[in-house]
Amino acid sequence: MTSGTVQRTGGADEALYRPGRWLALAVLVLAVLLVAVDATVLGLATPFLSEDLQPTGTQLLWIGDVYSFVIAGLLVSMGSLGDRIGRKKLLLTGAVAFGAVSVLNAYATTPEMMILARALLGVAGATLMPSTLALIRNIFHDPRERSIAIGIWGAMASAGAAVGPVVGGFLLEHFWWGSVFLINLPVMAVLVVVGVKLLPESKNPVAGPWDLVSVALSLIGMIGVVYAIKEAASHGVGWDSGAAALTGAGALYGFARRQLTLPSPLLDMRLFRNRGFSGAVLADLLTILGLSGLVFFLSQFLQLVQERPPLEAGLAELPAAIGAVATGLVAGRFARRYSVRSVVAGGLAAMGAALAVLTFIGGSTGYPLLGAALLVVGVGAGFSFTVTADVILSSVPKERAGSASAVAETAYELGAALGIALLGSIVTGVYRNFATPEGVPADVASAAHESLGGAVEAATVLPAHQRAELVGAAQEAFVEGLRLAAGVGAAVLLGTAAAAWFLLRGQRLADGIEH
């Protein structure tokens, strides 16, 4: 009995082709689904959350990006912890914690409580993503099978991005906004119950102790740098953003120096000497930076500007997920047939072009243009993210899969945090400058300038003609900010495409079986 040119005779080959590997993959992608759904439902729930909790504009941004801040700060540490204590153990523990903290998110009663709950969710989420990719690296030894598995992993992340808004939209039309977080519970339950039986345990047998000083430096460094960028983008450079930047940069420098001296580092900095590894990580970071700020505000555009119901807004975002699922499954095959750099750079360029088209949208823009742009974004993302994940995992020994996966996920989450901070601050900055119509009371005008959701809510106390004027001015300012953010995102993506073309030169995906 054969598979390709490899004969399966038991022993080592049985380990190579573990019979339950595809069922194990199904369990792993449930964890991906869990995180992806959570990230996307928040955008749809934001208008309802704004009405109920009444956060300021700054608090709303924190609710949106504190999850990414914390998860970015902890991913490297958690990936390394999984290498040491076991990736299965960390994944299942994180899944239980993720479900429990989702309940806290659902029943938050103040903006401060919501920010704290999102931060705790980031701690739990940081245990999930590196473990899933690292387990794939250790379950699938055939590089072609691994490419398919990574494609399915990425496709499920995209499917989660689609399922989140649709399911979230349905829930928001029938229940309160907190219900969008409770959908995590059944997924978590299935993951834990099935994962206990199906997932194989794997870890680095010579990983050494977990260095808590490195953990602290990583967390302080990442949060400090991201916070500084966020504050500088929102309020200009000040002493607080400067202090945070210096603290963060100093901690990251100390972290890097410490890793080079430790016999068992949390992150092997020598990985970055591999041009393919570094190029793939940089491509992921800049791509998400270019996309995330726009995606965060797109749900608000569909609901609060085009006044679509939540379920319809969720369905309107489906083309991006459909494109990503379709291309993610064939990305590895395309990269082997053509080249890694052409597939990645082409995908990035396609996303950049789609965002450039969105610089022309307005409140009355028809759905065909929006849907087509989202489809192209999804196609480009499916190609580029799947192949870069494959490059990152293939560049390291399987014993260090957790650390390598954590670097990939850190780039993703850091890009998301920076994208929401920078592009989100562009939208917010433009929005706050809109002119208040004459006769609007000062307290209503103040609430309206905090956020678009705040404007819609505050305007309900005004006479009909004033309400229409205030909401119309707020909507136009929001769209103007969205167009500017789309232009910046397009420039970032097109620049990243050019960089990937050079950095990934000569990079190839593996073909041979790994013993």
C-alpha cells in the first residue's frame, strides 16, 4: 500500500501518516474558528455596545484593540510555553479559559469592565493560536499534506470571519449584544471533549526552563510600543506616548539580547537570519496592518451609514471569506507550480488594489462594488497568508514549531493592533472634526463627536429635521475618514507586495517527506 513514493509499513511510517491526523486537524480548526468568530462579531456588536455602555471614542478603540494588544504581548511566551509543557495541554487549557472569559465579556456592564474582559480574553486567546499551528507542524510530516492542512486552517479562520457576522447578526436581531460572545461556549465544549481523545501531545524534549524575565520583557515591550503608537496617532506625540515608546523599545531590546544569551531561549532570534522566514513574518504584519483598521470600521459603515440590519451587514461581508476559503485550499499548489514570491506578492497587490477602489465609496455606494472589492481582498488574503504560514513553519525544525508559530501569530496580532490604532485613529480623527449643525445642544454635539454610534443615539432627542442634519453630517465625516484609511491601507499593501517580491526571492515550499 503506497502514498506517493512512500510505503507505509508501520513504525516510523505509521507516525508519518498518523491515521487520525485529519480528525485531529478538524479539532484544531475549531480553536481557530473560536478566535476568528470572536474577532469579527465585535465589529457588528459595536453599535449596540456603544448604545448600552456609552463608551467614549477612545474607550471604543480600546475595546476594539486591547484584545490584540494583550495577545500580541503574550503569543511568543505562550508559544514557547507550549513547546515546554505540551501543545495539547496548553490548547485545551486555553480553550476552557477562553469560554469562561467569554461569559465575562457578554455580561460586562461598563466600558472599563468590557476593556478588562477583552484583555483577559487576549490572555486566553494567546494560548490557542500558536498551539494549533505547532500541532499541525508536528502532525503532518508530508509537506504537501501540510500545505493542505495549513490551507484548511486558514480557510477555517476565514470561515470564522464569515460565520461570526452572520451568526452575530442573527443573534443581534433577536437577543442583546452580549449573546455574540456566548456562541464561543458550545465551540469550546466540543473542542475540549473531542480534543482530549483525538489530539496527540507534542513538545520539545530539550526545551529547558521557561524564563519568566523574558516573558515580562516581551509583554512590557509589545504593549508599550503598541500603546505609544496608538496614543501618538490619536492625540499626537506627548510625554506619555514618548515614555511608553522608550519603555517598550527598551524592554524589546532587553528581550532580544537576553534570548541570545540563554541556552533555551523563549524565541530563537537566529530564526530571523533566514530571509524567507523574516520576509514572511514582515509580510503578515504589514498586510494585517493595512487591512484591520478598515475591517474594524466596515461593519459600522454597513449598519450606521447604509443602515443595513445586523444580519444583512454580516451577509454583506461574506465575499471576503468565500474568496479566502477558495484560494487558501489551493495556495500551496500554486506556490509550488509558480513561485512563493509570485503568489504572495500577487495576493498582496490584489488586496492593495481592492482597498484603492474603496477610496471612492460613499454612503450611497451600491453593493456590487463593495462585494467585488471584498471578494478580491479575500482571494488575495487566501493566497498570501496560507503561503507565508507554510514558509514560516517549513523554515524551522519541528521541535521549535511553537516558537515559530507564535512569531507568525504575533505578527498577525501586532499588525491588527497597529492597524486599528493607526487607521482607526485616522477615521476617528477625521470624524471628530465634522461641523455641528446650528441649534444642536452642546451635550448632544459632544456625544455625537465621540463616535458615529454615539451620534445616532444622541440625535434621537432632537426634532426630525435636526436629527437628520446631525446624523447626515456625522455619516459623511465617517465615510471621509474611511476613504482616507482605505487609501493608507492600499499604500501599505502595495508597498508590502513590492517588498515581498524581493524578500521571498528563491524561496520554495518543501516537497520531500520529513522523517
